[in-house]
Amino acid sequence: MKKMKKLLAVVLAGTMAVSMGACGSTGSASSAAGGSASSGAAGASAGGKGYKVRMVTDTGGVNDQSFNQSSWEGLKNLKKDTGADVNYVESKQESDYATNLDKAADENANLIWGIGFAMAKSIGSAAKENPDINYAIVDNSYDKATMPSNVTGVMFRAQEPSFIVGYIAGKTTKTGKVGFVGGIRSNIIDQFEYGYKAGVAYAAKEMNKKITVDAQYAESFSDSSKGKAIANSMFSSGCDIVFHAAGGVGVGVIAAAKDAGKYAIGVDRDQAYLAPKNVLTSALKLVYSAVEDVSKKAMKGEKIGGKTFTYGLKENAVGIPTEHKLMGDATYQAAMKVENDIKSGKIVPPATKAEFDKFGK
């Protein structure tokens, strides 16, 4: 439908008023005439209650207890602070991405968020078709040469909190065997896996102990039953702590830990509420903070298109919860020292297998 509006705009482009009416655009004259939304003009002219932000989830859904839910919380905060018009569309399967992005465009959104690296191709295509709309995507950065001028990437140094929770797992394990459950293999999930493995190794070296890490993938971000099955297998084989970076799959990991009387480590948000006696800690990725921050930049008319914003410990956008009753003060304080060493650059957590292979050598 958005394409039909654009065609109509071209046919009736005799005057600016007619063109803008046909497109249903809330942008400025420059964007209506073909200028890029990355100039921020649309945000400057709309602002506040007149500014529309839409979010398209990945297949985990808006209540995934993870980064989709956190992203939506960021937009709700945006609405509370600025009065912006915010809403979301859930994707049940990957084939829904393009359709849902079209729906958001048809609502004349000023800014459309895609949540998750799996939406990168769909976001790129939608941005090309709708140059008058700003797009932003969580957990993806395009190549500079090909990055659309009306798309903003939001990345996190997820290896940093993953290293910290790995260190905590290493300090806490009684069996000398811990686990990692990933969703779908990607460069993003590599940050969690190898950051975690490095943290475990760092603790093991510090204590002069051997600790192994069993890593498996669910090839899904929504199948909680598969997450539970994988975690059950890990607990049965001797793991006493399992960290997940798997969205909705991780709900099953935490359920398995509760049933087995073992520990799980949450991700993205503090997931202790899912099993207060079994979630040792969580690797926080404060997606809500980044989503709100970038959205406000767009609303103020800042040029955000064609850029990637990266958030980590230095930006106070990742970390672990302050609550630490399951690990005790000594382990928590040791973890805080590790956090400070990462902030200072003394420790540089690996984000890839190649970096992990070189870590500590």
C-alpha cells in the first residue's frame, strides 16, 4: 500500500501540498521532494504527540522476557516522556518481517524500529522503498559502503556483561562444568558465547582450576521447550550453571534450572523474577535505554541515518544486576573489579572465536 501511495504522489506532484497529501507524509518539504529522512527534518517538524514510532518484533514476540520486551519498554518510556505515538507489530515467522514493516510504513510512521539482526535484510529493503522514513535496527550494523542513509544501527558490546557473568559462573560452579545455550548462530550471539567462555576461563585461571563449558544452539529464539530440553541435558551431564542468549528459548532454560535445583544466568534484562532461587545473575543489555535514546535523537531532528550507535559498560548500557544474594558479597565484589578492569581497558573481552583463541595468551 505504501508503494501505491508513492506512485500516486509522483502522479500528483504538481504542487507540494498535493504531493504531501498523497504520500500521507508528516515530513518536511525537503523529504517530500526526495530528501532523505536521515536529515532529521521529519522529527523536527512532527515532534511530541505528532511523532509516530512503530516497532516490529522478531519471532520472539513482544513478551519474550528479553530484548523485544525491553525495546518496547523503551518506546513506552518515550511516550511517557514526550507524548510520542508508539505501537508495535509482532512477527510470528521471518516471512512476516516485510509485511509488518509495510504495515508500519502505511501508518505514516516517522521512525520504524526492527528488533534483531534477523531483520537486517528486510529493514534495508524497506528503507530503500521508503526514503522519507527513518528506520532503526537493534543488533545490526551495515557495511558503511552499503548502509542506507535513512537507517540507524544500534549495537551493544554484549561480550562485556557476558564476560562478567562467565567469571561469576566460574567462581560459583561446584562441578567444574557450566553451559551456554544460544538461539541462532550469528556474529551477535558469538559475542555472548565467547565473552562468557573467556570470563569462565579468566576465573578458572585465577583459581588455578579446570572448568569446561558445554555450548549448544537451539536454532530458534522462540522455542522454549527446546531450550528446556537442551538445559535438562546439560544439567544431567554435570553442568550446574547454564547461561542463555536465546530470547524466548531461554525461558525454557530457566524453567529447567528451577526443576533441577540448579542455576541459570539470564540475558538482556534481569530475569531473576522468573525463578528467584535459581537465576544466579543476568547479563544485562539495556536495550530500552538505547531505543529511547536514539528515538529522542530522531525526534529532536538530529541526523541519525547512516550511523551506528554502540553501547557498552562505558555508556552504562550493559552490566549485571546489583542484587546478588545467590552469589554472595565476595563473588559480587570480585565481579565488580572485573567490570572496572573492562571499563579501563585492562581486560578486553573477546567477541569472536578468533579473539577468544588469542585471549589470555
